[in-house]
Amino acid sequence: MNPWPRELWRLSTYLIIGLIIGLIIGHPIRVLLFIVTLYLTWHLVNVYRLEQWLQQSGQPPQGTGIWMEIFDRLYHLQKQSRSRKKRLTDYLSRFKESTSAMPDSTVVLNEFGQIEWINKAAQKHLGLLPSKDIGQHISNLLRTPEFFAYIAKGNFDEPLETHPPLNDQEHISVRIIPYGNNQRLLIARDITPLKRLEQMRRDFISNISHELRTPLTVLRGYLETMQNDDELQQTVHWQKSIDVMNQQTRRMQNIVDDLLMLSRMETEQRPTKQEEINIAEMLQTIQSAALALGEKGHEKQQKIIIEADERLQLRGNRTELYSAFSNLVFNAVHYTPNEGIITIRWYRDDSGAHLSVLDTGIGIAPQHISRITERFYRVDTGRSRETGGTGLGLAIVKHVLQRHQGQMRIFSQVNRGSTFTCDFPLKQTIQRQALTNVAS
Ligand code: ADP
């Protein structure tokens, strides 16, 4: 209910009574002034009581008139805010209890990246101490170059894999989640067992590939001898069997070679031998090999066009880049029918240098595109085997590009063709002057 009409009514009544008394005794102004002074004094006394109460809290003072209303409302608001505060404190302590019990390290950072709170796991795994480290900037404590770069980049969509500050034998995956008022939650998970498992898988594949290499070489040697044996060749039945065996052992050898290449790339962080490569020249070699491949296997009359910037060179590992680019071009040959056109482009623009392989082939349906760089993922297994594919080609391309700070984009339409584009940052390239060969 609005208290003001009552208060105004009360004041008017006092003033009217004062005026009547004033008129009776012959001093209306003085009596009115006296009443106004009394009214003001009453307000001042209540303001004083309010101020005292706000300082000491506790029960509100007893008021009359409008002041009774004011004290009641303030008391009500005070009670409400107390219970909200209690609820928030309960939430906070429950949040702290649950995050304290979490096995993942949790660190609350303020808008400046300074530590506000840490849980027990963060103390154990990241070596942070509440007494010493609260208020410190997080990058003063997690001092790894990868973490600096991660924070500087400011893009926390993907987690960062790094080592905890006190132990470079262990691995952690760090995630930063922005929340609230520019605050951030840092969550670090111990991924050492996962990394060990990955390492075991890599070692297993690498060992098994090495072990298979020798028996395969022996088998191929014998099969070649049998292929050259005139007596056997005269038997139609044997001739066919030997051809199939030869074909299959070659396929197995290709798989083993591709697996070995992949596991070597996984073990070495960066390509060992980096040099300046004339990509236009490399593309000519690949073009000849691709034409031979097209003619040999399928009598395809495809056109392979090269549009390359001859002055644009790329810094990298020759063997790896040859393998990546030839895989893309050979795929284009395999998955493009007779008389199709394959265009290989090598150029640069403001965003970097690009190698793209365009074909007018069978294309890839959208649901496969995100998966075709996985190992052994094929859209059509039968067709891939027919063409001698290992299912590892695009996985190799992806790895090679990652090791050259590049990435691959795929655009494809079923029955119209595909475009595979490899993007490299400009810092990986060198622009040569035409003919003179001087760095620009
Ligand atoms: P594969 O040895 O089977 O060619 P890749 O890893 O090179 O293995 O390619 C994976 C799959 O992607 C292929 O099996 C094929 O289905 C598809 N693919 C690759 N390149 C092309 C292309 N240019 N056109 C159509 N499909 C392609």
C-alpha cells in the first residue's frame, strides 16, 4: 500500500490545526513555523535512528508514520539479501567441495589471468600452493612455451596438451573455459596413461611393420623368380596364381611402407631434413608418374594440367612433400574416369601458398569428407583395393601438412569431382626472382 497519501494527510491536518490555533491566538505564521520545525525534527530523529541501525544491524527501530513503512521495507530487504547471501555461500561451498574432490586440476582465474582459487588436484599435479600462488598470473606458474602460445592465441576451443610444470614425464590436457564476468576456469586432466597407451600402439604398429618387411621381401623375390620361370609360365593355372600373389604381396608391401612412414612421422616431432623445394619441378615429376600410372593400370586417357608459379618455393622435407602431393594426384587419377581432367595448381595469395588438385572424377559424398583422412577409411573399399590403394594415403597427407604448419581443405561433389587443397603459411615459402634466383 502507498504510505504517501496518509503521510500528506497527516501533515495537512497538523498544519490546518496549527493555522486555526494561530488565528485564535493571533500568530498564525509563528504557530505554522513551530509545527514545521517539529515535523522536521521528527524526520531528523528518524534519519539518525536509521543511520544507527544501518551501522549496527539487528532489529529495526520502531517508527511511526512513513518511517514505520521505511523501516519495515528496509528490514524486509535486509532479510532477503541475507538469505540470498547464505544461499550463494552454500552454493559456493558446495561447488568448492565438489571441485576439490574432482580428480582434475581446477583453477579459477580472474579477468587478468590471476589465480583466485585452486583445488586439491591442482596443488598435487600442477604444484600450485594456495598460500603462495593465489594472486599470481597463471603463466608465471605454468611456464611452458606451448602454454604461453596457447594463452597468447586466446582461442580455447581445443584443449592444449603439455607437461605439468614439475614433471616432464607426465602429460596433461589443459582446457580453459570462460565464464561469468570475464573469469576463466582452467581444467587440467592427467592424460599420461592415455599417452602411454598411444605410444604402445605406435610401437606395436612400427614393430609389426618392421617384422613383416623381411618376409615380404623374400616372398616377392621368390614370386619374381617364379614369374620368370618359363616352365611355370606355360601352365595357365600357375601363371594366373603367380600374378595374383604378386599383386597381393605388392599391396601388402605398400601398406607396410605407408604404416612405417606414418609411425616415423609420429615419432619425430619435426621433419629432420628441411630444404628449399622447387614445387613446380616436383609437380612435373609427379605428372609423369601419374600419366604412367593412368596408362599402366587402366588405359585412361586423362589430361593432367599443371598451373604452377615457378618462382614460388616451399621450405620443407622433400620426401614427405613428394609423398603427400603424389598421393593426392594419384588419388585423382584413380578416382577419375577416362578422359577426365586433373588440374594441379601451385600459387600464393595473401593468406598463404596453396597446392590444389582438382579432378572431374566420382567425387565424395558429404558424410564421408570429415572421415576420409582417418587410417583405412575408404568410401568404397572394393574400388580402393582395385586401384591398389592402402587406405592410408590421405592420413599421410594430413600428417605431412601438419609437420609443415599446413592444413588440408576438401571440396567435393558426387559425380562432378573433388578439389583437395593444401594450405601453407607464407613463412614456409620463398619467392625467387625470375631467372636470377635471388631471394626477394
Ligand atoms: P586409398 O588408398 O584407398 O585411396 P586414401 O587415404 O588415399 O586411401 O583415400 C581414402 C578414401 O578417400 C579413398 O578410398 C576414396 O574413397 C576417397 N578419395 C580420395 N581421393 C579421392 C578423389 N580424388 N576422388 C574421390 N574419392 C577420393
